[in-house]
Amino acid sequence: MTAVWWILTILGILFFPGIGFCISIALFDEWIDRKFYAALQDRIGPEHAGFKGILQPLADFLKLLANEDIEPEAADKWGMRFTAIIGLAIPLVALLFIPIIDTTGLLSFEGDILLLAFLTTMIALIIFLAGWFSASKLAMPGTMRAASQLLSYEIPILLAMFAVALRTQSFSLAGIVQWQLDAHRPTLFSLPMVVFFLVFLLSSQAELERSPFDIPTAETEIVGGWEVEYSGKKLGFFRLSADLQMVFSAGLAVTLFLGGPTGVEMWIPSFADWLASIEGVSGLAVVAILYYTTMFAIKTTIIVLILSAFRALMARLRIEQFLEFSWKWVIPVTLGVFAITFFYVPWTDNVVWSHWEGLFDVS
Amino acid sequence: MVLQKIITWARVKSPWIIHVNTGGCNGCDIEVVDVLTPRYDVERLGILIQGSPRHADVLMVTGPATQQMKDRLKLLHEQTPDPKFVIAIGACACSGGIFRHSYIPCLGIDTVIPVDVYIPGCPPKPEAIIFGVAQLLAKLQGKDSPVITPKKIALKDLKKSIEEGLAK
Amino acid sequence: MPRPGVIVWEALRNVFSKKATIDYPFEEGVKPKYGLRGAHVLYIEECTGCRACQRVCPSLAIEMVPSELTKTKKRPVINLGQCIFCGLCEEACRYDALFLTDYIELSAFQQKEMIIYENEPPKEEISEGNEPKEEDS
Amino acid sequence: MADKKKIKLGSPQTGCSSCIPNTFEIPLGPQHPALKEPTHFLLEVEGEIIVNATPRIGYVHRGIEKLAETKTYSANLTLVERVCGICSHIHSISLANAAEAALALEGFEVPLRAQYIRTIVAELERIHSHILWLGVAAHEIGFDTLFMLSWRDRELTMDLLEDISGNRVNYAMNEIGGSRRDMNQSQIDRMLKYMDITEERMERYKDICINENTIRMRTQDVGILLPQKAKELCACGPTARASGVAIDVRYDDPYSAYGEFRDIFNVITYDTNDVFSRVVVRIIETVEACKYIKWMLKNIPDGPIFKKAPRKVPEAQILSRTEAPRGELIHYLWSNNTNKPYRLKITTPTLSNINTVPEMMKGDYLADSTITLASIDPCFSCEDRMITIVNNDRRKPKIETWSESQLRKYSNDWHAKNKRWKK
């Protein structure tokens, strides 16, 4: 615990793998999302802010920061401010646990997956409070919907996370990434995990409140739901928070199912050895960091593209249809597959199916 | 100074609009929606259409501000955070248009709220709407004001082109 | 057979095909070659000041102002802010002095910028606006 | 007002549970992203289920009928186009038909080619209106891709209309006694080509709307209007036809050139009575409209497009019915041998259809309110032509009944106070 360590950690939290980097990758992913969404609809999307409109989300954010901040008279003003700040802080904290520049996150401990599960629930709670404090007639149904939606996507998302923990026998993200490195394949490459991956993506879509599950913010029904009364800085914070949540969900999916920031070294042992050897070397460590960051960015972008396509290709469901879909289909299926995994894991890890699983290995 | 420049840049690149119909005939509203769709796609200029006035910067107002919508329009204008801009789209919004001489005083929206840009036309083409927004953004950056001057064409040429059009 | 995502292939094809968007302020817009109804152009040398255009205008956007150039010492002034671009004035003009052009990119920052002065803008008179006289009811 | 007393939102309620009403009111409009025009619906909601819906119209009252009495017939044609920007042409056809029917008493006849041109533009307008509606409905249920793609294909029709008439929305094509613009061969060829494309695209959208699961989930069994109710509430146009009531003025009482192809005309009905049924009816009608346009373009007669009509319209009272994209449109014209109408009364399809909306909404989910409202293809600018006089006490609004002398006094006072046309 030297002074250098402290300085590096604080710098890390503020800039490189921490807040600054996360915000920039969030804005980048929003641009990717908007551009791809527009392309699916046969138009070009943001074009004239920076190269191909890459600075568009930044311009939106800065403009919102500079705008007047109107607080309605009937609303709980301190409550609104509080929720906006906490709403931004939660995904930022959660992102510090995601391994980005290394196989371990900036913060990491055994059992951090539980903390992340708690933080995802907190986000929904903050949304509920945000709607409640703004005291608007249109926000009320939005908050009610957000609360009931929370109940139905939270269970599958937790089951999917714990299924991975069960498979890898580890309760920390670093352990999960390390398991995938040792096993020479991402967690996704086995049958039950494909189901959990799909369930995780669907539930993230619901958590992010994006179409077809944008029921709490449905613009054409309840005019943006819970965020209808927010303007200026607070709206900017909420929008940035939504982007960060998107990165967080995509990053968590990458870590749990796609091997985190690792890439080809899973299948090329010599490359992995070389990466391990340069980690201590000060000059070459930058190469490793850049490599891991690039891999992470590519993988999250792929997940964001998938989520974006989801958004474009379906109509919004009604709240009761979503609950029905969730409780009658997703949760029973997830529970069933979870039970299968429970028996499947020891079996495959020991002897019987280990050569069968070789079918899914690429190497 | 630098901060001011950055803020101006952000504002110019991301004008979010809210569309308000104050009792027009729907023609202008269809054209306003039309500029969002693939042919004109104003999202490339950073324009997003918003549902709530609190999220918007630019009010796109169509219609002649009928008696019942006047108060609503004023309310919406107050709900929009500063700095806000108002664009009057179509003849009705500019001056009342064909309804100006009705017994209900439809005299255009500038009798209710201050207007920054007028876009005449009944309804204006989507190109004209985008041009008007572009003029507003140019004004934000401190450029000159437009003055309408129809293209000067020699009378003979004009007549000839009309005859050609008829013969075509 | 109902199934989600029928539109998938069409949407994916859109990603790789050329987009339908016209980058308008930086590119030319879409216009038919003939017959577009845009801003007016007045040829004062042809105009006789017969008031035909004023009488036929449905939205009373045309006002006659004194002028030295025409026979009746009057000439039309058009308020684009009130004009509905129906083209009736163009048809009513027997002397081919008034035309609609294809100049449709119109915008103004003030009311008076929308009033078209032709050749000799008598500013003091036009700033009054073009209200018709009040009729008795 | 009243709702504030019931429940103060934003603060948790204390006290006995019976003090808290289990319904609360949600306003829909006048400014709402789902509505392109101002109207107001007060939805009484219990949880997510609509118990009651009260429409309140009149935001778009502009005094068109009274204004029409001060203008000549040719100016009135452009005025009634501004009743509604989407179905503008059909309004001017209606008025022109009425005036020409009065002139026909003196032996006036409109050239057949003009009738064909009017009908072609009317059908093009129907195509653009229906595709527009499809996009808006898709937007209501949160399916933005369908909205964007259908509006992209609508641009073809808009280009045709702009090419023919010189403006994208208010075409100003009609004149008493004919049409103002002719069509030449190159325009006809282009139209035939574009109609083929539009027809193919609409078949594709039919496929999408019938087969896409989420669209079906959102539209089936939503906003049900039984045929009996539809008849009772005077529904018209696609709303009625989607409930299995086969009424279509184009077939029942042909005007303009519709009589020429009555044998190939199909009245489209569908029998599931819900929003899905209205989607299907409108898409099939668009395909049919393409067919009619192609038939008309192939059989358009030569001849003049315009016959000069006398300025004065002889005294008559004419009721002119036409089929607007939204349903039956009625213009009642009372002419008195001058060049201005003595009285013009317009009854628009949305005014008949709006009464069916509360009936459809009751018992549905809040999320379905906008798609149900959109399913009748509302066009409030068509509809608002009445004014309710309410006493000034804002706390207890009350509708008052005034006698004619009171009204006259009010009007005189009002005009003395507010000088017309002065700012």
C-alpha cells in the first residue's frame, strides 16, 4: 500500500478504466446504438456532429447540462436531485467491478457478483423513486409499471448470473473470467448457457427499458413515464445513466458469457503466456492493457448491436403481456434449465461428457 | 469564453424539438412528422422529437392559435426550459393565414408567444422546414438574417419554361 | 403463422443498402421540374394594377399600394406570411405579370421580412400591415 | 380542479383506505406525442384499466363555416381544403360537386376528363392517408421501424401528388366546372410505375401486419366495436367496415368517376371487429385504390379538363356525400343565386366516429388507449366545428342554453368589443 499505489488507484477510478473511460464508452455505445437503429430503418442517423456524428451523444449531454433546470412546484425537489445523482452514481460504481483492462476489475472481491445483483435492483428502485418524487399524473403509471416490471425481470437475470456462478464455481467476476481462461472456452459454449445468455439479454432489455419492453417510459402512451418532469441537468444525468447501464449490462454479459476482456489467447496458449509475461514489464504492460480494452470494446459493441436490433424489430408489449411472458415462459424455463445445470455441472466437470463438450470448442 | 463556445456548439448540434399543434389543418403537422422519416431524417442534424416540453429546446408550432389553444400554448412555452426557441410553421402560425378573418381571432402565434423563425408556406415543404431550422441554428452561431428574395428569372425564360411544362 | 421479427430480413437489408435519406441542406432537395407553387415574382412593367389578383386571393394576402409605374397607379404587395400558395392570383392575372416560382426555401426572422417588395419598396406604407377595411356587419 | 381534491400525488396517503379513491384520472392531450392534433380525453383509470373515457373536443374550432359565407366559390374551394390537411382534396371535391349539382339545374355539365383527374387525385390521397395511418398506428404501439419504412414508401405517392398538383398537401386541383391542372403522358407512365411499386409494398406490409407476433398481440381483441354498436353509434368509413358493416359511398352512391368502374369495385370488410381488423381493412383498401388508379389511368378519356362555369350559383339546397379516407363526408350547401354560399355545413367522418371511442376504450388497458384512439384514424381538425358556451365560473363549469336574442346580443357586444381583423 504505497503512495504510488494510492495515486494510481485514484487516477484509475477517475480516468482510465474508471469514470472517464466508462462515460466515453457509454457515449460511444449510444452513438453505435442510434446509428445502427437508424440504419435498420433505412436512414442515416446522426451525421453532422464530429466524424459521422460520433460526438452527437456528447453534444446532447453538454446541452442538457447547460439548459435551465425546471423543478415543478408540487414535486419533492430534494428527492428529485437525490435520485438524479444516485441514478448516475450506481451504474458508475457497478462498472468499476467489470473487468475491462485486466482479467480482474478495478475493484474486486470474492462475492462481488452479489453486490452487482443488488445494484441492478437499486437502479429499478431509483427509477421508482424518481417517478414518485416528480408528482406528475403521467409519471404515476410509469412508476407503477416500472415497479411491476422489476419483479418479473429481476428473477431471470439473477438466475442467469447465479447459473454462471454455479458453472464456474466462483462468486467473483475475476474468478469467472479466470475459469474461462483455464477451460479454454467462454461459458457460452455449452448448451444450458445459451439459454441463460438469451434470458440475460432479454432481461437486460427489460432492465434498460428499451423497446419492446419500454413499458415504463412508453412515449406514445404516457409521454416518457417517470422522466416526464425532469429537465436540464437531471435529465442529462438520467440519460447518461441509461447509457452507462447499457454498457454495464453489455459488459456483464461479456464477462459472464463471452470471456470478459480476453480474446484469442484462450485458444493460443503461447500468446497467453506472452501476455502473462509482459504484465509486470512497465513499457509492454500498456500493450496488454490496450489489447484487453479493445477486446472488451469489440465484445460490448456486439452485444449493444444485438440489443439495438431487438429494439427495432418488435412492437412494444403491454405490461400485462410482459408479466405473462415473463412469469409463464421465461421464469419456468430458466428455473428448469437451472435445475439441469445443477446436475450437469458436476457430471461434465468430472469424466463422462468432457469429450462431448470438446465439440463446442473451436480449437 | 471557451466554455461559451462549447455550449453554443452543443446547442447547435442538438436542438430537440417539441411539436405543438394549435388548431391547424394537420397539413403542417404531417410535414413536421415527415422530416423525421427516412427521406429527410433530421436526426442527422441532431434533432430529436420529444414528447414532454421539459425535454425540448425548440417549439415547432403549427396552426393559428385558436381561442382554446392560446392558454395551452402559453403554458407549454413556460414549461420549456431556457434557452428556448419558437419556430412558426405555415401560413396559419405566421399570421393566421386563411383563417385570419374568421370571427375567432386566429391571428398567428406571435400574438401569444415571441417567435424566432417564421416559415411561410401552406404547408411548407419538408425542405423549407429544414431550411428554417438551419437558419435558426445559423442565427445561434451569429450569422446574418435571411431576407426573402424570389429568384429573379427573365420573364421570357419563365414563360418558356411554363410552356415547356405544359407541353411536356 | 404468427412469429416475432417478420421484418428482420428487410431491416437487415436496409443496413447494407444505400439509404433513402437526402442530406438536404448539404445536397439538393427533391423538386418536380415544373409546376411547383413557391414564392411569387412580379413583373412590374407588365402589371396594370387591375386588382384582379387582390380580389381573387382567398386569404387576402395581396394588398395594392400606390406606385408610379403602373397604369392605375397601384401595384400588388404580397405578404408571404399570409399567402396559402394556391395559385389563384397567377391564373387571375390577365397580363402575365404575376407568377409563382419554384423558390420554396422561405424563412424569416421577422414579420416584415415576409412581405415581398418589388422594385421600389415603399417601406413606410407597408409596415402598416395589410389589413382590409372593416366591413359593416 | 376536481381531481386535485381526490388524491394528492407525490405524497403517501395516510388514514383509512376508504378515503383513497381507487381510480384516478389521466389526461390525454391536448398536447400529446401520440396525437398530432389537439384534443383532450380524460381517462378514468383503475390501476391500468380504463373505467371511463370522456372526450372533449373543440380545440380546433376556427369558424370555417362562417368564413365560407364571406368568400366566393373559387376561394371557398381552397378554404375547405384547409378543413383537414390529410383529406384536403375530398373536401374540395365535395363542395365542387355540390356547387356543380346546383349549376346542373341550369344544364351545366362537367367534362369527364376532369372527373377522372379528380378521382385519381382522390384515390392517391386515400393511399397517402392510409399509409400515413399505418405508420402512425405502428408508432403508437412502439414499432418505429414499421413507421419509418411505411412513411418512406409513402414518399412515392407524395412525389406523384406534388408532380401533378404542385404542392405536397393542399393540392388546389379543383375549380367549379373542372380541374385546374392536366396530366400528360409522362406523368401517367410514372404514376403507373409507382402504383406497381406501392401495391407490392402494401402486400408486403399486409404480410408483416398479419404475421408479426407483437403487432398481433397489441391489436387483437383491443378496442372491440361490435357491428350492432357500430350501427347504433353511426360509425362510418373503415371503422364501420372493420366491424363488418359494408357501407361505402363510392359504391352505394357513386360520385365523380366512381360510377365508371363500379363493376370492379370491392367494398372491403373484415369481421374481427378489433384494431387488427381496422389495420387489415385499411391496408387492403390501399391495394384496391392502386388498382382503381391503374384502371382509371388506362381508361382516361381525352377532352377538355375545364368548362367555364357561371359565377353565380342558382338557388338550391344540395347535400353532397363523398367518401373521405376516414369515412363518409357530407357537405350541405345552400346557395342563393350569388357568387357566395348562403350557408355551408360540413359533417366530417371523425365527428361520427369519435363517439365510438369511449365505447371501445372501456375495459381496455391504459396502454391501449392511444392505439384505440388512433384506430379510427382521428382527424380532429376535420371534426371541431361546434362551440360550447360555458359560464365564466371556472369552478363550476356549466353548459348554458341561450335563446336567439341572447346570442344576437352577445355577438353584437363581442364584435363591438373586439374589432375584427385588428390586432
